Amino acid sequence: MLPLVTIVLATSNEGKVSELRSLLADLPIHLVTTAEVLGEKLTLPEDGDTFEANAIQKAKAICTATRMLSLADDSGLEVDALGGRPGVRSARFAHDRATDAENNAALLRALEDTEGDRQRTARFRCVLALASPWAAEVKTSDGRVEGVIARDPRGSGGFGYDPLFLATEAQGRAMAELSEDEKNSISHRARAVRALRPVLIELIDRQLDEAEKIAG
């Protein structure tokens, strides 16, 4: 399938890039990274109080820098016992340059006094934002998956907090224990992508119409 639409991904997270490419593989969309377009990674703004604010900030920044369609993802983990933390600071929970392992360890320390699964409820959330150089409005979509936080890491797949997040819809297995297809059927990112699909299909249809006009 030849790509009809090219979109720049406003992320340097290789795990997110891989998942988004997999989730959109059935559409004629070519996803490229910022580094592939600009030859360098940009430091993206991420000082919003919500996932939506951060996603919109990042999408606009890359759209302005590249003058291309830009898709940003802001996602993270909300733990009820921690008042919704780490939330928008999920990637920086342990410290600003934290590794996944450091963030997982910090989360377990923060929850070490909790007892029982009912006190360890949590959800993964993802907001996608699509910015266009030809439109002022930024399109957004939201996805979430409920679960609980394990007491020890499980599995070897995924990234981020996947080893600690036991998804309710996965019969209590950690996201890191799921196959790619299983994760992509229930994940917060998959649901956000599904919600954004009508917008992406509209872009594809518009591109087809333009191509037919040129050809005709």
C-alpha cells in the first residue's frame, strides 16, 4: 500500500514510535520521526497540567518546525492511591532523566504501604493530538485502560510501567506479559488511535480527491 499522507511523530520514544506504526500499519500513512525530517531531536514543551495540554503543545511545536502534519502522544499512569500521580510526570517520576527501571522502582516505593489490590487501582491514559499547518484546530483523542499495580515487575515486553500494570481486561496479566497483538487490542494508545481514525481517514480521502483532480 503506497502512502498517501505523511505525518511527523512528535516523540523520540522508540516504544511509542513502534506502537504507533504498528497500530496504523493498515492505513496508507507514512509515519516519520522528527529526527528523520530535521536531522536532529528537538526538546519538546511538556509543562502542561494535563495529558491533553502536553500533547497539543508537542504537536504544535513539531508542526511549526516542520510545516507538516504532526502527531503527538502524551500518556502516562494514574494511580488512585497516589492522587493520580505520576500522571503527566510519568516519564520523570523518579527524576528528570529517569530510566524505566528507576521509575518502576520509585512507584513501588511510593506504594509499599498500601495493602490489597483495591488500594492499588490505576489506569494508563493516552491523549493523541494531530496538528496541521493548514488548520488552526488541533484534533485530539483519548484512550484509557484500567488495572492495578503489581508488587513486582512481570514480563519482558513493552516499556515504561508495562511490567507493573496488571490490566483488568488481560485477566490480571501485566502489559509486559502480553503479545504485541494482545497489547494493541486493549492498550490506552490503541484506543486513542481508534478514536482518531475518522480524522485520519478524512485526511486520506481528501488526498485521494486531490490526486484524482490532478489525474483527471
